[in-house]
Amino acid sequence: MEVRNSLGKTIHKIEHEEEIGIVEAVWYSAASQEDLKQALSFGLMVHEQTHCPYRLEDITSLSGLWADLGAWLEEDWLPCACRAGIRYVAYIASLSSSGEAAGAAHPLDSIGSLIEVRFFTDRENALNWLKNKQTGGL
């Protein structure tokens, strides 16, 4: 599934990777707050349809207005994410990207009590963490 911004540019792709048992989301380019909300909501639909608790979120190329999304994430997105079955999220973010700022916008205290979240700087380590969670590992 692809989400485009108001200019028609792809900002987000999300799909269920059945062979490895995860939902993988990749962010591209700039996004407004409304674009971010729309993409995050579409992502929840994938989890609702697949009942997949594992999510890999690549935010290394994302730039957007995350600063004011904290309340929305906590009050709207988080309860929906829990109902959709999300239990583990591995974020891939570079330390210099605005993806790091995106991660900082998440209300981690609230999310951490309901969804286990970890940040990584590369896909391989993020995938390994999710695979370990699938087998009951650390």
C-alpha cells in the first residue's frame, strides 16, 4: 500500500511480508502532519487485516512535522495500534535524520507499556530483533 502527499509524491509504503512474518513500512520524503496521520492510519489497516504483531519502520528518509503529533499518537494512534495487534516495533533511524526526531515525538512512556519499541541504525539488526521476538527471545 502506498500513501502519497498532497503533491502526489509517495511518502510511505507499507506491506505485510508474509515470508518473514512482519509488516514493513518505509517512509520517503517530506510529509505534513495530515500526511503523517493518514499514513499511520493506513498502516493500522494492514495490521488489522493481517493480525501481525511485528512492525519494521524505516524512518531514515522521513522529514515531517512530528513535533505536534505526540498527543495524537498517544490518544488516537496508540489505542488503535493495540487493537490492531501491534506489539513490537523496530524503528530504523539514522542519528542525523529527522527520523530520529520522529522517534522522539512518540510518547514512549505510554507506548512502552503497551508496545515494545526499539531503535536501530540498520535494517539487519532491526530484523534480527523482531525475529528474536517471534521466537520468544530477548
